[in-house]
Amino acid sequence: MKRILSFTLLLVNVVIQAQITGKVVDVKGEPIFGANVYLANTFDGSTTDEKGNFSFKTTQKAMQTLVVSYLGFETVKKKMPVSTIKKLHVKLRESVNTLDAVVLTAGAYQAGGKAKVAVLKPLDVVTTAGTAGDYISAINTLPGTQTVAEDGRLYVRGGESEEVQTYIDGARVFKPYASSAEGLPTRGRFSPFLFDGFTFSTGGYSAAYGQALSSVLLLNTISYPTENKTDIGIMDLGINLGHTIKKDSTSFSVNAMYINLKPYQRLLPDSYIWHKAYNGLSGEMVFRQKFKKGLLKAYGAYSSFNYDVSQDNINFISKVRTASIDKNTYFNTSYVGQLGNKTTLKTSLSYSDNLTKKKQFTVENTEIERGVYFKTTVKNQFGERFKLLSGISYLSSSYKDNYISKYTSNIAAIYTEADWFINKNIGIKFGLRGEQTAINKEFEISPRLSLAFKVNNNGQFALSYGDFYQLAANKYLKHNTLFKNRKATHYILNYQYKKNKQLFIAEAYYKKYDKLIKYNTDYIMPTTVFSQTGKGYAKGLDIFWRDAKSFDNFEYWISYSYLDSKRNYMYYSKAVAPSFTSKHNASFVGKYWSQKLKSQIGFAYNFASGRPYNNPNTTDFMAEKTKAYQNLSLNWAYLISQQKILYFSVTNVLGFNNIYGYDYKHIPDSLGNFDRAAIVPAAKRGVFVGFFWTISENKNTNQLKDL
């Protein structure tokens, strides 16, 4: 009887169990060994053998979901009756989210974040020798930038500095640079201590951004701090204080800096006469609030700087005295959150208010610039291979001075952009941007296109094309508000190679300018006649190499840029290379960590070939060039203890006699010759000394990454 019962139960078990079989292959038909195959929400499943075959039994009935997954491939889910899952043929496609997948980017250099190709680390932004904590100076060591040492702003691929737009957490920044005296380089207005990365695009940037002929710089504040801490900095330039409070779902960070160059200039005087040394106060704060499916950030910054200085000018017998006050308020708020499993919402809002008062001799001018920017973007993910981004933005800015100039500009934009990964080796990005400019009643449509394809596991090529429009700068709009939007068209061929802490990027480009502004006088006057017949081009090659593998505790990067650029604009009589361009620019940056000396030692060498200038004593316009620019800077960070650091930095250690250009007299002498004076740095060298102390829960935390 027992035997009969056992046999009956065995027979019932065989009857109610279903046999599931099949085979798993890749897109080429090759079998995949070790793939996981199972029924969702059950323990029934198996793995494929060396021929890709799988087989297992289940007691499940009716409709079930079969899941097939393997590392590096897209997961497949098939819902079907259990009785039909026999001799199933499953084809897996390679995942486009793997580390070796193609990257849809061209003309972009990134630091921090989740970039697959990051040319700089967050700490590189301020540990590079000669930067003195200025992120703009660090970016100027990357290819595509031009060395304009007397200015300090970003000049990218033959474009003027105002052709670069800056964003913080997706919100527009209207005045990214602090004011400075004539001939002294300016600095980025914002402290690097609150940022964890950036994206610097030298061209071909996303349709989500506009109003920039050459480049966009995207700064990202720290998403969420890891601990409570206090940072103290005592420098030869001033004092810096920072504090962060972190809780489970909220955090608040604040950073304040006071700068006064009077003590520094007493120890190391320059060639100017300072009636009031450059001084001022700046402060920033970031508030963060975590939600279940999102993060809200509010960022605020205020700065007030002033100076009073007398400088030589060849056209005046006495020195030219300039007094300046610069006050800036900037605020933005941003939110990033999930709307369902496959939809992301990003929105940002910024406000800026800038007041600049400048007095030369008895002439005083006050400029007030305000701006509001709003942007919202929705990104939808359709599987692993297709992403669609759509959004709108609105920009309103106003300008007025104490003369008669006053205007308001409103620009509304709508954009969409799709990323389509055909497979992990080929990707396409296509975007469209439409902009309505109220002040000149123009509507422009800008197409953007990128194609990227991998040639092997470590290397890829990318092609990019795009049209970019930008309203005229304030220096023109305050004289005439009817200017049409200027246009630049970018063509880019990019190659990237990344392997074992080594990165190589080579990029060739061609940029065509149209509708540039021209005028018929050497200087803009009330009688000046304007036109927009100006044209120009920029073409060249950028090369970047970073190596953190070849030498123990030492990493370095080398940048080189070749630029051929000509413009016929402003008062130019023909198409020539602009005065801010140089054919060859190169940087060599290295950093070494010595555990024995408890020190990080770094250097940065910058080279730029001569820049064009016009000599009125000759008949050929803009035909002469300055001598080459060179600068070697060194820095040393010494750990007194884990949280106390002594820092030294010296620029132009070898004392190169750099000449930025020449000022010529407006009136010739009795022989018809125009006298000139060389434009040179106020001081041959610069020295930065600081003591930095971190107080935190984690006793290993310090500010080495921020120096």
C-alpha cells in the first residue's frame, strides 16, 4: 500500500511540474555561458551552460514572467504562459550602461560628478600651482583656452570671454567675474570650496543651453555633505571661514572670505600706486533638503569689493586714477527629482543684481545689471537605449547707467534632445533649440547633432555639429538695441582613449562666425555708425594627455592647442587674427605626493606664442606679434598634522619678462611716429601663503583637496 501511495504522489508531482527549456545567445548568435534564467518572484530557475542552453522545472501555472540577465547585457523579461516556455530562443543585447560603453560627448572636459571621462578631479580645480584657489585659472590649463594673462577670463577657441556662459546647478550666472583694475587679471566670483565638479564645454554643447557662441561652464555644488565640519583659512590675502551642518535630510553650508591686499602690497609692492588696496567681503551659502525622490538646493552668494589705484598711461602726462566699487548679489534654487521610475524633473531659478561704480579723473559711471533666469527640464528614459530630454527656459535681463543707456531683454526658449544608443558602441544625440528674442524680435532655430562610436574597448570617435546664437553684449546694446543675434556654427571631430588611469583626447574643430558687429570709428562715440557685416572663423587642434599610472605618487597632464583664427569685426579694416589669440598654447601640470615629507608638491608651466597687435607706424594692419608668454609656478602643501596644512605657492618663479601688448599714443610726434609703452604685469611674481585648519568628526578630513 505504501509503495502504491508513493508511486501515486510521484506521478502527481511529475504531472504538475512544467519543464522550461531554451537557449540564450548574443546579437551575433554566439551562446552566452552563465546567464541567469528564472521566473520572477519565485525560486525556480537555473544558469545557461557553455552552449547557452538552460533547463529547469517549475510548479507555477498560467502567465509568468521569465527573466534572463547577464552582466554587461540588457535584462530581458518575457511574460507568457508557462506551458509555452519550451525551446525558447532569447537574444541579449549588450548594455549601454556598462563602463566601457560609448560616451555621447564632444568638446567637453569634466571634473567630478559621475562622468565616465573626467579629465580633472574636483581637487585639481584648486590644487594646480599658480591658481591661488581660482577655478578659472585651473580651467585655463585645459586645451581650447587662450592665455590672456592680463584679463584672467575664459577665452575659448578664438572667442571673446563674453561668448562663454556660466551656470551653477543648472541656473544661469549673469556676472561670473569680479571686477579688477586695468591690467590685473580678474578671478572667478565664486569660491571653489562649495563645488564638487564642473563641465567645461569648448563647443558643440547641449541644446539645453543657449546664448553662448563659444562655450558653457557648468558648476555643480556638493550634492550632500558627508559630515559636520569647520574650515579655517588664514592667508596673506585675507581670511576664509567655512562651516557645514549635516542632518539626515537637511544640511547647511556657509563660506565667507575677507580679502585685503594692503599687507601683501607692503611686503611685495608692485608698479601701481594704491590709494586703497583691493579689499572686500564675499560670502556663500548652500541649503539642501532631501525628499524621498528628490533633492532641493538653495544657493546664495554676495560679494562687495573696491579699490583706488593710479596707473601709467602713455596718453596722459599724469597717472590715471581709477576708483571702483563692485557689489553683486546672486541667488538660485534647484530641484532634481523622480516622477515615476523612468522620468526625471530638473528645475532651476536664479536672480542676480550687480552694481558697479567706476570713477576716472572726474568722470564717474554707475552700471546696474539685473537678471532672472528660469529653466525646467523633463527627461524620460525609454529602456536603456533611448532618452528624451525636453524643456523650456526664460531669461530676462536689464541694464542701465547714469547716462542715457537703459534697456531690458527677454529671451524665451524651448528645446528637446534625444540620446539613442544603437548598441554600446554607437550612439547618436540630436537636439533642437528654438529661441525668441524680444528686443530684436528674432526667432532662431538651432540644430545640434552628435555621433559617437567606439573603435575598441578603450577608444572612441565622436562627430558634432551645431548652430549657436547670442545677443549682442552690453557694450553694444547700450548704444543700439536693434542688433540681430550673432551666429556661430561648430564642427568637431573628437577622439578619446582611456585606460588604466591614463586619458588621451584629441579634437579638431572648425567654427564659423556670422553677423558680427562692426563700426566705423576707432572708438565707439555718439556719431559711430554700426553694421553687422562682420564675419570670422576659428579652426584648430586640441590635445590633452593625463597620466596617473606611470609614476608612483605622481600624476600630470599636458595640454596643447593650435589655433588659426581671423575676424573682420569692430573697427578692423580686414580679416585678421584678433589681439587676444595666439596660435600655440600649452600647459604642463604635475603633482607629487611624498608620504615621508607629508607634502604635496606641484608645478604648472604655461606657454603661449605671441599675440597680434597693431602698430600704427606701419601700413599693415595687426601684422606684428608680442614675444611668447611663459610662466612657471610652484606650490607646496605641508601637513603639520592631519587637519592642519601650511601652503605655499609662487607664480613666475623664473621671472619671465612677459609683455601682453603695447599702448600707442593717439597723436604722433613731430616726425609722424607714434610712441608706445609695453603692457606688462604690475608685479613680476606672485606669492601665496596660507594656513588651513579643519575641525570635523572625521579626524582624517582636511582641506588638501581644496588648495
